[in-house]
Amino acid sequence: MNNIDINIQTINKKIKEFLKKKNNPLKKITIIAVSKNQNIDKIKLAISSGINEFGENYVQEGINKIQKLKKHNNLIWHFIGKVQSNKTKLIAKNFDWCQTIDREKIAILLNKYRKKNLFPMNVLMQINISNETNKNGVCIKNYKKLAKIISLMPNLNFRGIMIMPSTKKEIIKKYDNYKKGSIIFHELKKKYQSIDTLSLGTSFDIEQSLLFQSNMIRIGRSIFKNKMI
Ligand SMILES: *Cc1c(COP(=O)(O)O)cnc(C)c1O
């Protein structure tokens, strides 16, 4: 067994035990392996360990990998970086998901460039839940309007919201943000039928995010690092 195998087994075990403890063993949690800065060989190891969804932050780096791994036809690619409007065409053409819609213009352009012969692009709205000025995402006071716009785009499938954990150290603030995210998710889910995804956790907060009903977690370092967790 290689390190990536061990890391993935450890994460799967953590999730399984958490769900069992919460009496919810059947809930499905999707793991996105964040493969930014990782080479093809490492991604292939993750594929052999059972991962088939990957997240990339940089458009060209992601597309190179998508093309090199084309023969694995069950892979699902998520764009999770900041979206620049001049990259929307490449994102719409190459990725299956975009998790980082943060403004109207991006929704309109992704919709425009998504080819009609592909399935509608799965998208998440990124919310800057903690209102930190250095963070990406639509701010709390504008998310309802943006949600409405995304939901009206025929070539986009509005699946839910994405949140980056707060950089604040105090655990109480982190919990407060998760809680807000979870409330917004449930509120939007009531309004828009297509919504089923809360993308919340990363390497350092898997259990906390699950506690707040995240069902998609984005894990980079804990999968690809060489040392055991
Ligand atoms: C890099 C990144 C992650 C993964 O972070 P790790 O700490 O490596 O697990 C998750 N989400 C986004 C949006 C990222 O850019």
C-alpha cells in the first residue's frame, strides 16, 4: 500500500465512523481530491485507491490533466479556483462542475459557453460567509439575488453552495460560520429543487463540516501528502 492509499482509507474510515456515531451510516459524502500542484502519477495513485472526483484551481493546469487522463472515462472534474471571466469558456468546455460562481457575470458567461451537446454544467455558488475582505465568494447580502440568476440559466445545473472555512482561529467563530452556511443551504434547497450539495469541509475540518450537514468535502493535503496523517 502506498501513502495515498493509506491516507484515503484513513479519511474514509473517519467519515464512516462519524456517520455511525451520528446514526446516519447511509448518508453519502462525496470526497473531492484537490489535486492542484500534484502530478499525474499521484493522481493515478488516487484513482487506483478509488477516488474519481478531482478539484483543480488553475484552468490550464486542470485542462492538461483532464486531457492526459481522458482514458479514465469515469472521472469528474471540479473547478474550485477563482473564476476569471476570460477563462469561463475553457472552464465550461472542460470541467464537469464549477464550485466558485461568485458573481452574475460568471454565471452568464459559463451558461453562454456551455455547449448544448454536453449535460448542463453542475455549479455551486461560493459564499463569503465570514465576510472577510480577503476571501472570495458572494457576500451575504447579495447571495439571494445571485442564486436566482444561476437558477434561471438553462445550461447550468444549480446544485448548491460552496464555502471556504474561516481563517479565524477561534473555534466558536468557525462553528458560527458553518452554522450560517448550513442554514443558507437548507433555505435555498427549499426554494430550488435542483439543490443537493453543501461543499464545506477541507483537510482540517472534516468532522466539523459533517456535523453541519456538509455532503461534499474537498481534501488536498491529507490525501496527497507523503507522511501518514
Ligand atoms: C486547496 C483547496 C482545498 C484543499 O485544501 P487542503 O488544505 O489541501 O485540504 C479545498 N478547497 C479549495 C477551494 C482549495 O483551493
